[in-house]
Amino acid sequence: MRGGVKAWDNGSSQLSVYAPLNAFKDTNRDFFNNVVEIGAGLELQPSTKVNLKIRAEYLRGTYMGITGRDANPYGPHYDDVRVTLSYSGHFTGQSAPEEERTW
């Protein structure tokens, strides 16, 4: 989950500030897959004409205390910095005219 606000918009670029909240739980009871994270993040879209975004997040995580095959050697909390580059686009193909379709 990620809630935030648009901090800057000059018409061609945007910068958003947000607070991510993540929770993960698995059935194997691996300590590293049973965590809760909260933090702060920035998302920059350099050009609003292209759906390319750069995100940087600082997260503080807590292991839920679930131990399965391996014990947790790291302690109850961790800090993490994540940088993500994402692109999304709409891809279309040329379709044949109605009379040329075989289906």
C-alpha cells in the first residue's frame, strides 16, 4: 500500500512523496518472508509524455518472529533502501481489415 501527495508538477515533470506500507507472510514460515515494513519514498516522473518513473524508498522492517527452517540471525529489525525504475506502455498491433480475418 502506498499513500502520498504530488509535491511538484511543472506540467512536464512530476515529483511525488509517499509513505509505503508492506506486509508479507508465507506458508513456509521463513523468517525473511514474514515481515512488516514502513517508510518514506520519492517518485520522479521526468517527462509526463513517457510513463517512466524512478522511485527511491527508505524502509524500516520488522520480522514477525515466525521461525521455520532457519532461525533469524539478524535481530528483530532491519533498514533498507530500494531504488526502482519502471516503465509502462500500451502496445498495439496493426489488425487486418475485416475481410482478411480468417476467424
